[in-house]
Amino acid sequence: MKALGIGLIGTGYMGKCHALAWNNVSAVFGDVERPRLVHLAEADAELASSRAREFGFARATDNWRRLIDDPEVDVVSVTTPNQFHAEMAIAALEAGKHVWCEKPMAPAFADAERMLAAARSSGRVAVMGYNYIQNPAIRHIRSLLDEGAIGTVNHVRVEMDEDFMADPDAPFYWKSEAASGYGALDDFAVHPLSLLWCLFGHVEAVIAELARPYADRPLQDGGRRAVENHDIASVLMRLPGGVSGVLMANRSAWGRKGRIALQVYGSKGSILYDQERMNEFQLYTTAGRASEQGYATILTAPHHKPYDRFIPAPGHGLGFNDLKVIECRELIAAIAGMAAHAIDFNHGLRIEKSVHAMARSFREGRWIDIDAG
Amino acid sequence: MKALGIGLIGTGYMGKCHALAWNNVSAVFGDVERPRLVHLAEADAELASSRAREFGFARATDNWRRLIDDPEVDVVSVTTPNQFHAEMAIAALEAGKHVWCEKPMAPAFADAERMLAAARSSGRVAVMGYNYIQNPAIRHIRSLLDEGAIGTVNHVRVEMDEDFMADPDAPFYWKSEAASGYGALDDFAVHPLSLLWCLFGHVEAVIAELARPYADRPLQDGGRRAVENHDIASVLMRLPGGVSGVLMANRSAWGRKGRIALQVYGSKGSILYDQERMNEFQLYTTAGRASEQGYATILTAPHHKPYDRFIPAPGHGLGFNDLKVIECRELIAAIAGMAAHAIDFNHGLRIEKSVHAMARSFREGRWIDIDAG
Amino acid sequence: MKALGIGLIGTGYMGKCHALAWNNVSAVFGDVERPRLVHLAEADAELASSRAREFGFARATDNWRRLIDDPEVDVVSVTTPNQFHAEMAIAALEAGKHVWCEKPMAPAFADAERMLAAARSSGRVAVMGYNYIQNPAIRHIRSLLDEGAIGTVNHVRVEMDEDFMADPDAPFYWKSEAASGYGALDDFAVHPLSLLWCLFGHVEAVIAELARPYADRPLQDGGRRAVENHDIASVLMRLPGGVSGVLMANRSAWGRKGRIALQVYGSKGSILYDQERMNEFQLYTTAGRASEQGYATILTAPHHKPYDRFIPAPGHGLGFNDLKVIECRELIAAIAGMAAHAIDFNHGLRIEKSVHAMARSFREGRWIDIDAG
Amino acid sequence: MKALGIGLIGTGYMGKCHALAWNNVSAVFGDVERPRLVHLAEADAELASSRAREFGFARATDNWRRLIDDPEVDVVSVTTPNQFHAEMAIAALEAGKHVWCEKPMAPAFADAERMLAAARSSGRVAVMGYNYIQNPAIRHIRSLLDEGAIGTVNHVRVEMDEDFMADPDAPFYWKSEAASGYGALDDFAVHPLSLLWCLFGHVEAVIAELARPYADRPLQDGGRRAVENHDIASVLMRLPGGVSGVLMANRSAWGRKGRIALQVYGSKGSILYDQERMNEFQLYTTAGRASEQGYATILTAPHHKPYDRFIPAPGHGLGFNDLKVIECRELIAAIAGMAAHAIDFNHGLRIEKSVHAMARSFREGRWIDIDAG
């Protein structure tokens, strides 16, 4: 496959993360052509130029449509705020580019549906930026489940907690506006849902409880404003194969920084994982004598693919940014027409449908069967 | 206060635990008269005699009513299987004895109500055997909450998991019969509820999902029998003061042995606890510089009352049986008319009402307001 | 065997611990006659009386020789400060009593030798109070080593750390006087040595470095006094079978409360243990696939004898005081002429000889072969 | 500063790691010119070409001297096996290039001395590849020590353990030959020494015990060959300021994968760190109430510089390869004449002198004062 020409829109948290991935993917994996970093777009022209120089892009623009029109660009990374995803991704797909879009697809479900429609009619690859599923630990857990290492799974719990909204004295900002979405459900629940999909398939039915730890927050210039969405979400779930589950998300959870804690229980064992210690997982099985059974803390290592592409020694540790490099490698595989471990717009839409169903189940105080509506 | 005369009915897991508590309470605390171990009842006469000798009781009987009639007995420990609690406790109360009854009160709510009525009309002390609330770690957490160490609590999660029902090949036994109760809700949920009560007050509303990891189990003599209750319970809760919560219980959770994991989130910090490491808890607060904030793992120590009564050195560790000694000390305080940290029949009944409400919320697929019924 | 008559000298930290053990041993184990608590001695007559009542002893005295003369006393627990051990233990042995003496035997090696001589000529059982070796976790580790679970052991590290001397502003007290002993070596090293003996046999050769974190300490009434011994000891060791080892002890180690951390490396695996989490240990073996190898955290459980005598459920946890109950059961076994897992005066003396050799190796700056030197 | 021209010699484990660092340093830090990847050398010509393409280098060669002669190359990364370091680094320095050399400098101390001499006479920057000191956790620990967060340090322990030599059935290979060096001392001790230097300064005096877990190993074609060096090293140390220390290294430690465990004790607290969980450290201080003191587990975060250059969110985790990017940034600072946190050839030589002193202290069975010789 010839080298792909890359366009990157956005240079914030995720923009930089994509830039690093495009810079590293060939050096890390060695089995793909080194991408050509062609075009970078950023609203501020000066910032666009300096970031292009830092990130190694050949050209810079403050007009993202110019990037999409660039014939040397084959793939567009969309890393702008959520409300811009639909417009940019659709334009890119219509221009015949492959798209790598940060999650979620769009605040409004109808926009997300239009994105999927655009992807389908374009025939191009359209993949979401769900990086946590790429962790070698998670991919190994998936293979352990496949081979029955813990028997038949019957119960799962997943928690995602951070504390960036935990301070009640922090001024009101847009993330507490209803217009920004449901709160923890949008910000967080999609990540656990991506992991659940990866391990079990899509959630079937839900009932959620949303909670608001702080009724209002101070305004910068005095006074207070009511919080309009919910920092805490707790959800009972039914998953494929009769698996029962609980999903919990809290963006006001003091002490939690990047927690995504997973507990998977099966008929022959169980598995634990926490993103805050992303280079390890815990496995309990009923193999061997009962007197030596216990959770084994397994450090990721070259056996856990594709850890070996980064480091040949076990227990040395990947970082958060490395997950995006793996995701990038999967995207390139998809573009080459190979099987890829990635969440495309089709599955991305289903994840967002689950989130909307959770919100509705809370409003209506009842279980919602997601595919029934 | 003069030495109390003790009667003990039952010599199994909890019977032995009570016996040890009665043997130790005076030596450990030093501020109560050493109880006189008067009478022990056990269905098998020979066993009754040998256990009386081992445990230090003066008399033994295979007829528990004789124990209740013994004028030297002031307090009766009821540690028999759940279905006998009501009859024995009521008889003891009617005979003017104080009662220390293992939880739960009774499988049928009406029986539990009769127990409370008997306690009320007797004027005697009637206390349930909820030992986990006695852990110095839990009691210190309670005092931290009281003094606002983590600000205003807004969210709580509690999980209780063990694996004694996790083996799908284990033969069907009575715990899978509907007659034995709801399953995990009865076996486990009462414990987390005791902790929640201790820290926050009684749960107000619930919606539960119950799950059955194994549809049937093998019979000893061939064939299989359908499982009639649920090993897994997941419950959304509303607690006093607008606190949202999740309670999870699983008695088929491979790898878990005595887990009761608590997460308490507040406006200024959070607290974690796990019964499997009962001699420590974790505290995160927003005090001090952000760059050094993290969960402090605090080992219980003489500062955490009444740890000091057992060991004068920090970090040396209490055991499960020691909690019953503390509970025993609280019972003696209650009998002496002092304030006691214990769950009496009144609060015990409310806990069991919560359990029944959970089961009903599952059957009806809706939230139940517990006090509304 | 008929019920033993018990005499207890001392009612402090260890006195209470022995009292609890004598109260519990029969109820816990069920296979020994309940001891008769005959006589308690304590320097203060009033305290002696009140403690006797609390602990359940029939008689009290402020003259320990009267206790030793009591014909109903069969066994004497010696729990007084170290400098009294020799006189009391020897008197008890000469009076034909069995002796259970808290460690160490005596500050002066010659006194310890006299204690052993007295034990030998008496023909009575004389056992030291090394409780940590009684932990079911440690006993199970011993059996794992015996069966070769981690192959041939080649390296061991053991650390014992607490922080009761860590505060440089705490006033000078007797533990910093040379007359009280070497410091960390006396206070702590004997415990790791008891574990090493239990697992591997006695240390053969050593070289130590002793360190003094604080040159002097404040006096109560102003001024400062030079510290005369060493709070920190670091020792290189050679153990039987070519095992190399390191022993570290620090009684000024801020943050450590009751740490005794053990690392045992063998040709097929390794084992970790820490007394601060005394109800678990960690096992790594090369069995099975490399991709699932990791340290298993094993919670103690009824498989790990004699945990089952205390609690029938796994993972519920023993406490520090429970270890003394097990030790008491071993003492009773020894008195009955059965094999016992205990450190008698013979092995106790060899442990203290090791400590003296460590101190000498530091003074002379060279390796000391313990049995040669 | 203009963009540096980079030459890379070697494309193995560390060669790839350097390549990633050179690719990332500008995108991550944003404050340095993006380096030009000019020339790559690798013994095999074909491999050289393909790696150059993957890593983004403009030219490739199988003759490293050609790379050193390349006028566009400003800095040479030396990542070949240890025995080639001296020749390559000296040639590069003599050609006026800056040098970034993987550790250790050279197997023979005289070669390392020649490297330092070459660096001095060249006036160029010559830095060793000690990456662990670059971890934001370690750098923050350094600043905590500087500000007295744990008072005056008095004791330190450091352990480095892996299990790549732990299998006794693995065939004999060059790492067991005396010609390859001392064993664990060479392979491992330099890393802990780099951390000790970073935190406290160079070790002053040592006495070591070296051990050989396996006397011989199987040969590929039958028979066995004696192991000629030592997989295990245990060292007592004296550090600047009267700090006592212990350094332990074991490359046959089953279960350990990338462990570098550090314990630092001071007069007001202590700090713990383990490279296997490189995104956290533990801090205990005596600040606040004793009843809430415990080790705080602090996840690295944007406060801990330069974590923020990689990820704006706390607790998301850096990886092993990211440390090399930070090291690269420090090298560029040094080249620009700014203060840099790096180990130059001068300090690198002193570290290797310490290792040779350890080996000698073992041979002679006595303490060695390193600077005295």
C-alpha cells in the first residue's frame, strides 16, 4: 500500500494525540508505509502554522475546507469539539477521504445518523477514536474470553470516574449546560460502552438513574447558576447472552483521575481491569488447587499483542498516547481492506443510541429496550 | 453493673463467634464485668455438652426452652438458622431476657414484625448481629463523615461479593430454593444496608435487577433442578439527603471471598473501604497541594477506637472475630442503658423491609419508595 | 490430657495477649481441655486484682514468686520486660513448670544461655513467643516451599519496619540507651530471623551496617542527649543451601506500622508476604502459559490450617491476637509430647546468637560466620 | 536554535526507542525545532534501508563511520551493544558531533575514561541514556526532597529485579560469561545508581555480596557450562549526608518484570516508587492528624512536569518510551547551552566506578570507599 496522505483538523488534546500517532505508526509497527503528513487545519492561522511545524505537517490552514479539498490528503483526522464532527466528517467523506473521527459522533442523534449515511454512501473507511479498546490488556482479555478462560460470562460491572467536575466551587462552565448533553452519560458512558461492545457486544436494555451532586455553581461574575445536566449516572443493563451488568459514571468523583474499572464474572473465573493502571489486569481462574487460587496481577508484556511492537521487554509499560498509535494501525488496516479492531460509524452510532436510551430510561423511570426504541 | 448471665443457642459458625465474644469482652475492654457463661443449647445433646466444655459454659441442654427458663440467664444469643430466630427471640424476650440475634431477623417479614413487637412490649434490649459496622475503620469513617472530612456526601457505591455459589457444577442445595429467600438479596444485601444505615441512614427508594447465572444445577443423584432464586442483585438507590447510590451483590463471584467494597464520594473528597482488607481504608481529600493529592491508605491503629483495646500498636490488625467482641461490648452498653452503636430490632426490621422492596421493584420493573410501601 | 493450670506474669501488651490466648484456645480449637486460669502476677497489687477479674484468673498477686510456688500452676507465661525474663523463666523451670516466654530471651547472651540450661535440666517445655511464624499464611508458605512450588529457593529478602522511633522531636527514652541493646537489631531483627528459621533454617554468616538517623534527641527537661544505639540495621546474609539474603530493619521508618515484608525467590517462582496485610500472600509460579503469569494474591482461607478453626469462610481475616492463640495451641501440643511448630529455647538462643553476630560484624566491618564466631 | 541533524547508530530495542524520541520531541514539547532525521546506520544494509524508511531517516548506511562523516549530522545516537560504545562515541565526538549514548559507557573502565576524555576535549555535549530519571514521578520526588517534604533523608533502599535470567533450564548464553561483565551489577545496578545520584548524589562507600542462583546452565548441544558471573547482587551503601542505603539487584527474580522499587525514609515522612507502576508514587508525611496518616498513592498528572506536555488530563499514564522523549528534550537543552536534567559522561563514569567498586568489595570481602579507590 502506498503511503497515505494525512490531514488533521484540530490541534488540542486529541489533535496532538492524533499527530503523535501519525508520526509514530510506521516506526512502531514497521509494516506500514510511513504516512505523509500533508495538511493541518486549526481555526487560528498562526497556531496552525506553528503546530504544523511542530507536528511535521507540510502545510497549514485556518480553513478546514481547504484541507478537505487537498488532493494529497487521503485520510482526515477530525479532532475538533463535538458539535463540528458531523459537518467535517460528512464533508470529508463526500470528498472521498477516509475519516478518523474522535468520539462521540455528534451531540444530536440525527447528526450521527447522517454521518453514518455519508460513510455508507462514500464507501470510505470511517472509524471512531475509541482508544481504550486498543490496550493490549483489553485485547488480551478479549482473547481470554473467546477461549473460555473464565467460562461463560454472566455478570459485568464497569465504572468510569474522574474528578474534573468535582469541585463545587469551580465556576459554572459549558459542561453544566443542558445544551452540552446529558453530562456523565455523554462524557463518559461511551467509553465503557466501547469496552462492553468489544468484549460482549452491544447493550440490549437499560434503566438509568442520573444524579446532580451540585444543584448550582458559582458564576464568574457573582451569583449562581443552576446545573442543567447530571455528573453522575448509574445504569442497570442487560447484555447479549443473558449477561447482567451495571455501568457507573461519575465526573465529580474526587480522587479518580482516569478510572475505568471493569469486573467480568464468569462460570470459571473472573477478570479485573482499571485504566488507571493500564499496564496490568487481574485474572482469577478455578484451575489448580483451591489453596493457591487468587487474582493474578498480570503485567502487559510482549505476549500481549501488539505490546511487542513498542517494547521487547515485559512490564515496562505503554502510555495513553500509545493506544492511539495502535488505533491508527487498525485504521490503516481497515483502509487496506483488512480486518480491523476498530469501532466504525455503524457501531459508533449504536453506542450513542445506547446513551440516548439511558437518558430516556431515566426520564421515564423504566427499562428501555434499545433496539425496540 | 453486675456480671451478666449468658445463654447461647447454637454452636455453628456464629455460635462459636458469639462464644468467643462472651469469653473475650471483659479481658479486651476491661470496663465491664466478666460475663458468666451459664447455659448452652444445641439440638444434639452430646454436642451441646462438648461445646459447653470447650466454650466454658456451665450447663448444656438439647432443649433451648430450658435455657430460656434458666433464671441465671440474662441475655440470650440466638445463632441458629434463620427460620428459628423468631420463635426463639420472642420466647426469650417474653421470658424477660435480653436478646442478641444473628441477622436477618426472619425469612418472613411478618415474623420479623412480631419480633419487634415482642421486643417493644418486653422493654428488653434486642440487638441484631451486624458485625461489620463495628470495625474501627468503619466507625472512624463514620466520624470522618460527621466532621465533614469529605464535605457533603453525594454518591455511594457498595458491593458485596463472594464465590461460595460460583461453581456451576456444585450440586443443587437449599440455598437455590425459592423457600430459602431471594438469594443474594437475603444473603448479602443486608450487610451493605447495615453499613449504609450506619453511615447515611436508611435507603429511601430502590429499583433492582436480579440475575441467575446458572439456570439449573446438578442433583446429587443425577438429573438437574432449576435454580429458583437469584445469585446476583444490582440495585439503584436513593438515600437520605439526595445521595444517589448503587448496591451490588453477587454470591457467584469467582475470586471474591469476603468482599464488601464501599466507595463514598463527597464534595471535598472520597473514602474507599474493602472488608477483604478490613484493617485499612482509603481517604482522598482536597486539602493541601493538588500535586500531592492521592488516596491515603490508612492502617487502623489505636487512634481508631476501639482498636486500642485489642492492641496498643498500629497496623497490627484485628480479625473478623474481633468485630463480634466489639458488638458484644455495645450490647452490654445498651443493657446498661447507655448509648450503643448497634442495630436494634427496629432498625433491623427497616433493613429487611428494604430487601423486600428491592425484590418487589425487580418483579414490578419499577422504582419502589420503601416507606410508602 | 487434663486441663492445664495457668499462671501469667505481666499484664501489659503481651500479658493481655497471652490472657486472650488462654481464654480462647479451647473454644477455638475444641481439641484441648479448657485451661484453668489459676494465678496472675503483676507488680501493682491493685492492678493485679482488677486484671485477674477481667482476664478470668482465680487468684492475683504482686509477688511473682508466689505464682511460681502455686502447685495448681502447670505453665507460666512470662510477659514482663526483657530484663526479667531470665530470672522468672529459670525460677519457673526449676519449680517444674512449663514456660512460655516472650521474646527475646534476655538482653545478655549469658543469661539466655542460662535459660536454655535450665530448660534442659528441667525436662519441661520452654517455648518462646514468636507469634508471626504461626500465621496460616506463613505456615502455608512453608508447606509450599517444602513441596517445591517455587523450585529451589536461592534468594530471600526480609524487611521489618515501624515508625514508633521516627519522630526526631520525641524525647529521649530508654530505647535509645546502649543499655537497652543494639536498637533495631534487638527490637526487630529477631522477628525476621524467626521467619527465616521457620522457612529455611538458621542464618550462617552475616555482615551488618547499623545507622543512626538522629544523632541526639531532646530531653524532657531541656537539653539533648546523644542516641547510643541504632534505629536502622541492614544485613547481608548467607543462609543454608547457598541461599543469599538481605535483612533490613528500621524502627524510624515513617509510614510503616507493622511491616514485615518477605520476598522469597526460587528456580520456579517466588512468594511475597507483608505482615501489614497478614491475611494474604502472593505467589508467582511458572506453571501454565507465560501470558497469564502474574503474582496471585491469595487470601487466607480454611485450606490454610488452622484458619478453619477460627472461621469457616475464606477471606474473612484473622487478627494479630489470633496468632497467639495458635501459638498457645502449639505450646499445649508440646506439653502433651507431640510435635509442635514453635521456637523452643534452643532455637531461640540461636536466633539471639545471630543478632549478636550482626552487631559484631558491624563493629568489625567484616563478615561473621555465626557458628564459628 | 536551528533544527538539529540526527544520526542514529543501531536499530534494536534502544535504537527504535531513540528513533521514536527524535520523531516525537518537537510534537510533544512544541518548544524545540523539529529535528531532521538525517542518517541511520545498521550493520545489515537491507535492514538499514527498511528501518530508515520506517523511522523517517533520509539516508541509510551499513557503515557507521559514514554517518559520523555526514556533515548534516549534528547529534549521534549510539545504541549498539556495549562493546561498541567507546569506539563510536569517541569517533563522533572527535568529528565534532554531540553524542547521546546508551548506558553503560563501556564494559572496561579504561574505555569509559577515554570516552570522558574525548567528550572533554571535544567541547561537545555527551549524555548517557539513563531514562528512568526522567519520569515525572521521579522528578517530582526530587523536588519534594528539595523542599523538605519528608524532612532530612536518612535511609534509602532500592531494588531492581527482572526475571529474564530466572529460568534454570534456559541455555547458557553470553550474559553468563565473565567477559560480559559482573552480571546483575552491570545489567541492573547502574539504573538504581542513576536514581540515587538524581536524588542524593553519588554513593560513597559499598560492600557487596554477589550470588549465583544456578551454578551451571545447559548448552544448546548437550552438556552444561558453568555460569561465570552473578545474577544477584546485594549491596550495603553509604551515601552523602550520612544516608545509609541498600541496593539489591536480581536478574533471576521470577515474577519481576521491570521492577525498580525505591523506598526513601526521612525525618518527616517517606516516599515509595516502583517502576512497574511508573505512573504513580506514594508519599507519607507527618502533616495533619495522625489518625488520617497513610501512604497517599499519587497518580502522575499535569502538575508533575513535563507530564503535561504529553497529556493534559491527570492519571492517564505515560509509557516507557515517553521517558526517552523527555531525555531527548533534555539533551536538546544541553546542546542549546541550557541547564539540563541528564547524566553526562562525567557522572556516567562515576556511576560505573561505583559498580566496579561493588565488584571489588565482594572479591575482597570488605567495604570500599569509592573515591579513595
